[in-house]
Amino acid sequence: MLKNDKYILIGREVVEEPSLTDWGRWMQEADRRVAKTKLEDDTVISTVFLGLDHSFGEGPPLLFETMVFLSDSDGGEDYMRRYETYEQAEAGHEKAVKIYVDKISEDESS
């Protein structure tokens, strides 16, 4: 079990980074995006590696996040989910895409 609150990715593997300096440098330089999808109505679905544990001590580290930004919103997000692993983040991104593609289809058929 990971015990640190700062992490980096090596490939798709989450690695603890005890050095704040090294972690900060990595966060500035790394491509932390797991996936980004822009739908036909300009809704954006983004999944990223956070680099910090967002479980706040409740369960395993949550290090990835998917957020949905609706095209007709005031800039806020409409949907947010967090995950432990890269693989869960990828699957969560695809799930969010499906939810919102289906929602667009429903709205168009109404």
C-alpha cells in the first residue's frame, strides 16, 4: 500500500515521490493527461493524473480524475470521478464519454 501523498507516473505505473522538489519539477514537466475527448456539442471530458492523493485518508490513494465540462455551462464541471489506477482512469473516461454521448443522442431525439 502506498503511504505517501505525492506521486509521479513512470509510464502508466504510479510511483511514490518523497522529494517535494523532484515531485514539483515532474508535475511542471510531465504530460499528466490520460485522455481528453471533445464531443460534437463542445462538451469536454478530461481525465488526468493528479499527483496528490485525493482520498484524504479514506481508503486507497485516489490519484486520477475525470471531469466533464459542459458546453452550455458557466465554466464549471458537471461530473467528476476519481480513481486509484491508470487502467481505472481509462475505463472511467470511456464510461463518462458514453454517458454524455448517450445524453446528447437523447436530447437530439427529444
